[in-house]
Amino acid sequence: MGLLFLAFVLLVSFSVTATYWGISAQRQDALIINLAGRQRMLSQKMTWLALADHESPELIAVVSLFDQTLNALRHGGETEDSEGNLVFLPAAPDATLDAQLDKISQTWEHFQEHLKPDNAEILLFEAPIILDQLDAVVTSFEIRAEAKNLRLIFIQVAFLTAAVGLLIWGFVDIRRIIVNPLAELGTAVQEMGKGNLSFLTPQTENNELGELAQTFETMRVELAQSRKILEERVVQRTRELATAFEFSQEIVAQRELNELLNSVVERTRLLMQAESAALCVLSPNEKTLELASYSGEVDIELGVKKSIEEGLSLQVINENETIVSETHCTNCKFLLANDAGHCVATSLRAGEQTLGAICVVQSTKENINEVALFDEDNQRALNLLANSAAIAISNTNLAKADRQKAKQAAAFAEREQLAADLHDNLAQILSFTRIKLERLDEILDDDQSTEERATIKQIEKANESAYQQVRDALTGLIKPKREGGDLAKKLASVVDEFSASYHFPVKLEIKNPPGLTVPPAIQPQIIHIVKEALSNIQRHSQAKQAWVRVKSVNGHAHFVIEDDGKGFNPQASMEGNHFGLKIMRTRAERSGGEFSLSSHLEKGTQVSVKFPILKPEHNENQALGEKL
């Protein structure tokens, strides 16, 4: 376009210059033709004056003007025009005119000599000759002027042709450089307006429209990327909502806990598009996390534990944070079982209670140098899933507690039936035996030996004891005795009695005794569990020291009986004929608590149970009910 404009400017400049030159040449030629024609008139005037009055001053003036003009036409120079103005004439333009003017000069010399009355005949003879010569010169000047006009016309035609060519060139270039690219850009914009972001913006020349096209292409790429990100987010939100809905169905279905945990980790791994996922539950003493379920190709056994007193677990459980970390930066066995990569972990919380934690791992691929950290959307999705999972797990636990209560109700009905059977059978038999023994003692005479009487008394005493035990059992079965009082004092009494009886050191540690208010019906079960655990330590552990620790955590009372003995295999012990452990577990679960056992060879054993603590308003209502 720049060349086009430059060519147009030069064409206009040349055209104006040629036109100006042509006009100037025409003026000059007209002046010369006019002066040459005047010479013819001056020659006629000189002939008339010479014949009429050869002494006239006018004749002298006319001769002088003719001679001056002839010299100017021939050699160039100054002369006067018809109005008496001095004008400058160029020399004869070519040899032909110069020869004609030279011939006129020769004729003029002869003509000038005969400007006298006595030479009238010669003057009249030469006058037509000079007139013809002057006419020939005028004609030559006119022919040359006409040739210049034709040349000017040719130049103007050439300029017109060039102008038309420039117009055609400009039209073609404008269509090629401006109109067509603008049409293509318009098509690209329309396609983008229709949502077709795969339509490539046409590339144009390296000019302003090229920059505009590049800008549109950049905008198209950014819009395509933004739409892709938006679509991915929509898919992610849809997946999250679908997963949350499925979890809601599982909550309503009240599935078994193990099945629910497996479903949680599998859905978490699929939702996060991760390599593996794991769910750990918080131990009853809330000191360790235990691997309860995982998803993915990971070589690890369930049940491995991790302390929450340090590292990633400390932040997730105690500080309730969602943490993103590298897998090799922690000593968690599950994370170390995965390939190098990144993980994100968050806690499972239902209300104010922490149930555990869930962790997702994204491994580093061999062909990827850097792995992007889990972004805020992924973390938010994991938190949403963790909240739903915590609610589902909490509901499953509540359902389990309801089933436990149903079992307790069935047990109470069974106890009533057993009490009736004892009353109707064993109690009646023992009562009858006691009466017969009293009657037998009266029948025997005084000669009976002391040993025989002592034997009868022993039988009577044993029968009375058995009868009283049956009566106590009947009372307990029909109306369980309500236990109350200070649980801390009862535990202290148990520990002191055990230490005194077996000369075995047991340390009791109780934190916040007033806050450990459990239902009165549970207190005997706690006492029995502590006694059984201490008895097992004394008989089997070969320990040097034992501890009974009690504390309040997350609305639960935790009772931990621990020793520094030789330990054992808990799995083998629970599967064998170890009735003490089974009875402790049964007591805890039957009373609505949770029982756990941890033991390692040469590292001691830990028995832990936890029961929900009564809220203050519950205590007041219960006390009021007892008074009523």
C-alpha cells in the first residue's frame, strides 16, 4: 500500500509538472508565432511607407523593430511584443528553422537596401518574396507548436493510463490486503460467536491487519482454554454432586461399616483421579491413626498405625487442616508404599468429633518432570467428600449403637426369663433342701458325733450361701442394681486392692475426674473390665509395671490399661479360648462402648475402651428421674 500511494503521488507530480511545462511551452510558442506573423505585417508596412514617404520616422522605427525581432527569432534575445513589452525569445529550435531564418536575413538585407522610391520596382518584386519566407517560418513554428501539443496530449494519455493502472493495482491490493482479510476475520468472529472455537483465524501479511488477526487468534486460543477449564470444572462439580448423592443413598441405606469404608476410599480415588486413596480411623485413645481401608495398587496390610503427635497427622487431626505434601516427606507406611509424588489429606469430622483422616496420592509419572500440586478445587472436593463420609460413618455407628440397644433389650428379656426359671426351679429346690436340713438336724439325737454335726452345719451353710446367691441373682436379673457415686474413687479402690493383694505396682492417672460422668449402669462394666485387664496382666504379662489411664477426649471417656510386659499376638489370642478378652469386649460393646486391643512382642499390651460422657442436662434429667 505504501508503494501504491508513492506511485500515485509521483504520477500526480509528473502530470502536474508536464501540464505546467506544456502550458508554458504553448505560451512561448504562441508568442513566437505571434511575433513571426507580426514580421509579415511589418514587412508590408515598410513597403507601403517606403513607397509613400521614405523619410518618415515611423519607417525607421518599423525597420528597427523588424531587425530586432528577426535577430531574436534567429539567435534568441530581447524584443518588444505587440504591446511594447520586452520579451525574451529562445534561439531557433532546430537547423531547419535556423536555415529559413538565415535565408530571410539575406532577403532582408536586399529588401532593406531597396527601401527607396527610385527602387520601387525592385521593392515590389522582393516584397512578396520576404512575405512568402515569413509565411514559411510562421508555418514551421505552428507545426512545431502543434507537435508539442500532440506530445503533451500523449503524455496526458500516458498519465491517464498509468492512473487507471494504479487504480486497478490499488483495487486488487485493497481487496487482497484489506477487504478479503477483513471478510475472513469477520467469518472467524462469527464462528467464535457461534461457539466454534476450533476455527483457526486466517493468517495475513505482516501488517496492521496481520496484528489484528494475531490478536483474534490469541483471543480464540484463550477462549478455547477458558471454555475447556470451565467444562472440566463443570464435569468436576457434576462428579462431586453425583458422588455426594450416592453417599446420601449410602447414608440412608445404613450399610455395614467395612463396606462403607471401602466405598468411601474407592469413590475418593475415582473422584480425585488419583493413583490411590486411604482412610484411617482414630484410635479410642486418640493417639494413633489406624489404616482401615484403601484403594489402588498398594502393597500394604490393613491395621498399620501412625502416631498423630507429629508430621502430617498432627496438622490434619489436631489442627483440622487440609494438607498437601510430598509422599517421601513423611514416615507414613501407606504413603511410602506409593511411588514418589504428592498427597493431600484432610480429617473426617462429624460435628465436633474427629473420626479419622482420608488421604489421596497422585504419583509422579516417568515421562513427566513435574507434577502439579492438588489445586483448591481438588482440596474443596476432598473436603466435601470427607464431610459426607464422616456423616455416613457416624450414621453407621449410630445404627450400630441402635442395634446394640436392641440386643440389650433382648438380653434384658432373656434375663427376666432366666430369673423366672431360677425362681421356679433352683430357688425352690434350694429352699426345700434348707428346710429338710433343718429338719434332719432336729431328728438326729444328741449322741451324734461332733464331726457329723459339723458336716451338717457346713452343708447348711453352703446351701444358705447358694440360696442367697440365687436370690441376689434373681434380684439383679429382674431389677439391675443402679450403680452411682464417684467413679474415680471406685477405680482408685480397685487399683489399691489389686496392688495390695498381688504386691504389683499399678499407677492410676485420671485427668479431669468431674468430666468423666458416664451412665451409672456402665460403671460396673468399667470396673469389671479394669479388674479383668489387671488380672490378665498379673497372670500372663510378666510385666514390672502397669498403668490405668483415664481421660476425656471428644465427648468420650477413655479407659486405657497398659503394661510393659512381654506382649502377645492379639489376633491369635482373640481367635483362641481366651475368654477374658472376649468377655471384656462383650462387656464394652454391650454397654454401648468401643473396645480395642494393641500388643507387640516385648513391647507390652494396651487395652482401651471408651464410653460416651453424659451431658450436664442429661445428668440433671437422669437425677430427676431417679428421684421421681
